[in-house]
Amino acid sequence: MGNIVGVDIGHRSLRAVELQNADRPKPVVLRYHEVPLPEGSVRRGEVVDANTVATSFKRLWSTGGFSTKNIVLGMGGPSVIARELTVQRMPLDRIREALPFQVQELLPMPAADAVLDFYPVAEAAPVNGAEMVTGLLVAAAKSAVGANVAAATAAGLNPVRVDLIPFAITRLLTRSVDAREVVALVNIGAETTTVTVVKGGVPYFVRLTPGGGEDVTRMLQSRLEITRDQAEHVKHTRGLATSDFTAEERPAIEVMYEAGNELIGGLRNTLQYYASIQGAERIDRMVLTGGGARLHNLARFLGDATGIQVAPAQPMAGLALGKKALASEEVATDLTVAAGLAIGQRA
């Protein structure tokens, strides 16, 4: 099969990973590259200025040296939902055909305006003698999917698939997770946080919620009247510090605790909701990834708040590095989504 490139349309950058043998047990990272996005051209993972983003796509390809124009795009902003759904057991294509007539009450938009998919997970108890299957309903606004695809095609690229970002993260990170464990994969992006509960490589629960690392940055900028670069520096170097900070640093620490508590509170509420679902298995471990997960001491406080062991993700554990791909694993967190999008795909 030909190589394929996963593309992560982020808040401030486009990131792309080209994989060789993407459908093999140990895909090889051939190239990783990213370019900045102009302010306001993308909002919560959705393209709002297709021409500007198309120009950035062209720059990404001209400077990244990718060998193919076949790409996989990810969706994971507020226009996307994932919900548990039980339906009558049928061939998957028939289940998908029936979705518009079955799921309107679960959608925040008309079914006709959504791209719908169903991810089967397990057999369910029969209903009136009919065999049932439980799984995840995935719905995305057609307008948002269309805008992201349009920006890529305007740059001369060939989107072969659009995928849910939590599924992409699952494919990559579960390669380094014990299949017997129930693991919560928590991806804290700039503006969206996702929680995916997985066992044996299968996602049983997915939630996408607004909020992420950018909220902390904005609060620091607003409260302390500092630049974005200064706010980012404080966030990553001091974070949720518990000691060894000066009196001058205390206002920044207090702001970060306020923002951090909001983030942790949202995650705790999501995990409590998962635990309330009938048949939900106890989570053994939480794995953190995403730029927002770099907030100093976040893992420690999140573990204390939830009573769950928290560990950083190991995205490179399931990948091999080509000679020209990366000099180190320093950008491993940044490539998580893009690599996950490409894994398992065929051009």
C-alpha cells in the first residue's frame, strides 16, 4: 500500500505525520512537520477561513517534503458528538442507513445536517426477541466536515477519510497499554478535551467537552495583563506549583490554580458520569496527552481529585522512527493525533 499522512488541524498550527506501513503492527514515521496557522483561521478544530488554511496546507507540503497527497483528517471540536447507542443487530451498512431515522433525539442538530456513523462495541441483551448491539453513535456537522475537507482539497490534497480524533488517539496509545486494563485516555487540546474509556483497544465511552490549555493561557493574559508568550512560559514552567515560588509569582500561581481547578473539575464530572453508566467497569489508569497536559503538576492533582493513577502517554511506543523523521522524541506529544489518524489507514 502507499504511504498516508495524518493531518491534525489544531488551534494554532497544522501538524502532519507520514507513516509507512500504516496498517502494520509497527508503522514507521517517515516525516513529521508543522506550520503555524494565522490567528482566527481555525476555531475549535474547525476551519473558518478555507482560503487561508489552504495556503497553510500548501506551505506544510512544500516545506515538509511529504511523498503523498493522500491524507486523513480528524474531527474533534464542538460540532462533533459521540454517544452510547443500542440498535438492532444488522449488517453495519444497514445500521448506518437507518441512523437518520433513529437518533434525532440524541442530536443537537437536524439529522439531515449531520454526518452519522456507528461504531459497534459489543452484543447487548435481546429486545422482544431481536438481537441487539451496543456501540457509539458519532455525529458531526456536515458544514464543519465540509469546511475542513474543502481547505485540504483547495490545496491539491486528497482526503481519503475523515476520522474521529478520540478513535485516532485510541489506535495509537493502546499499543502501549495492557489489554486487560480499563484505561481513560485524556487528550487535553487547546480548546477541546476528550475522554475515551478503552479496554482491549476498544473505545466504550467517548466524550468531547469544550475547554483546554488555551483557557489557562487566556486567563493568565487577562488577569495579569501579559503577552501570550509570557503566559505560555509561566504555564509550562511554574504551572500548579506547590512550593518554591516567589511572592512576585504568587498571582500567576493563583490564576493557574483557578483555571486548573476548572479543568480538573470538568474531567472529574465526566469520569463520574461514566462510572454511573450501568455495567461500566472501574477505570484502572488514566493516560494524559495533548498540549494542555503539559501544565506542570496537572497529573498529580488530577490523580488526587479522581483517585485514579495518572501517567503520561507514550505515543512513540507503538511506532518506529525513520532515519529522517525525528532526531528525538521531543515532539512525541505533538504528533499523537496526526499519527493516530494515519494508523491503520489505506491510501
